[in-house]
Amino acid sequence: MTSQSNRSLIAELESKIHDCLRDYVSEDEPLAILDFPDIRNCGDSAIWLGEMAYLKNRYGKRPSYVSRIHDFSPEQLERTMPTGPIFIHGGGNFGDVWEGHQEFREQVLERFPDRQVIQFPQSIHYKSQARRDECARIIGRHKNFVLLVRDEESKEFASKHFDCEVRLCPDMAFCIGAIAPEAPEIPVLAMLRSDLEKVGNADLSAYPDIPKEDWTIESARSVRSSKAFGAATALLALKPAEIRLRKLDAAAHNRFRRGIRQISRGRTLVTDRLHVHICSLLLGRPHAVLDNSYGKIRRFMTAFSGGTDLSYRATSLEDGIAWARYQADQPLLPAA
């Protein structure tokens, strides 16, 4: 395969996203997006901002109704938009690893049997056959569910077990587009998971010069301030839906900026987070990639993002660090 520049890859994947979504979005019809990621993980905020950017850039529109899991109101959604598709935020929580998101997804399908429900691109992973079969029953009863997935394995799994339309679609974060990077501060930064999807406990004691971080630590005060400012910008509109949307958008921007500042410090990176990989591509930063607990990153790179010289599929932590150190010693090239 011929290596691509990061900008040509971003443009290609944005086009593929539009090819997948153009059948479900129109300029005239309202839409909802549910399960806003009001969590510390910057990657989820990147996905959300990509979803917002897609709607703005392609259709000049914003969702008519948005919600988090805990403040979702079916009645308010129906009052706000009696017709139109319901989208569910994308990511890597389709299955039984992150059960709260899956339970919410299934509740939406059961609550709105006559509305089209579209799942923004997801990775699928089940440990329990019983939970998989229960989801299959709920999808089978709905009859108008569209499932977008981020890798071939998820597509094969969904096509085999679920009675719904299944499409292969890149991650929505690519709709953010290329990002101008800040000047790096350190040669190598290790961005490694500290949650349920990590593989063991990475030991960097042999590399005291390489910081080991994750991007799930945030200033709650900073996020609250961003939400308050975002809500205040919509007060003149006197529309509760717009106030909520600007509040949540502001939180996503706050988290995303924090994540970009954090990874920009490294001239090169070593990571087992999918969205550190994706954001590194947006920034044009070299990075070595390890996998998460169930192969999510390998699967995504095989489907979409493995065609640039910026990313290296490391066979071990040691291998990834050796590659990153070598890259850090090379001349820093301008973004392609």
C-alpha cells in the first residue's frame, strides 16, 4: 500500500462518512442525538465534535434535541421533534463492556419502535452470549435500526447476529479535520489506558525519561465554567434545547482542547487509545500503537487508518518505545 499524507487520509475518510450518512440526514428534517458523553475521556468528546462538525459542514444544521443518559426525556424529544431520525452517539461501547450505554441504547429502541434510529459508528464487543441475544431480540422487534460500525469484524458480527441494516463507516472524529499542532515539549509521551480496556499494567520504570499519562483526568471546575459560559451564550435565544446544546458543546470543546494540548507535548507518542491514534493523525504526529483489550485499534487501523507513515503497529511496549525514540530523533517535517 502506498503511504498517504494525514490530510489526504482525513479527506478520504470524511468522504466515506458522508457516503454512509447521506441517506439518513436531510437539510429539512430535524434530528436528535442521544447519549452525549459527559465524561472525562477526551476521545468521546472528539467523536461528539466530529458529529457536530459533520452536520454543520455538510448541512448547515444542528440537532434539534440532545441529551445525556441521565437527563433523557422521551416526552421532550417527541414535543421538540415529532418526526425525524434519532441518532445515538458513536464510540466503542456497543456490547457488554460498558453496560450503561448499551442498556440506554436498547431502551431507546424499545421506546421508539416507529422512529428510525441510527447508531453513529461503533466498535462491537460482547463477552456474554445472553446479552448479545437479548440485544438481537430488541433490534429484531424494532425493524428500523441502522447500525454503523468502525471495523470489518464488527460488521461481520452485526450482520450475522442482528436483523438490521449494517454499514462500515469511519469514526466521526475525522470530521473535525486537520489540526495545527503546538510545538512539542518532550521527545516521547506514553498515553496509556487506565480503564477497563487496558491490557495489563504497563511498566515504564525502565524508561524514566518517558512520562506515562492518560487523558481522563480533568479539572471539574474548568468544565463547569465552560458549561455555564456555553449556556449563557444561548440565553437570548430563549430556547431550552439550544441552551442545553451549547452547554454540552462547550464541555466537549473544553475536554477536546485539553486532550490536544496534552498529546501535543510529545514529539512522538506511544498509545493504546484509539482516539490518541486518531487525534495524532489529525495533528500529523508520529505515534506507535498498541492495542486495547479486545483488538479495537488494530481492527480500526486495518479498516481505515493504517495507511500513513505516521502510525506504527508496535508488537510490544518496548518495540513501540524504540520506534518512537527513533522517530523523535528525525527532523520535524511540516504537516503534509
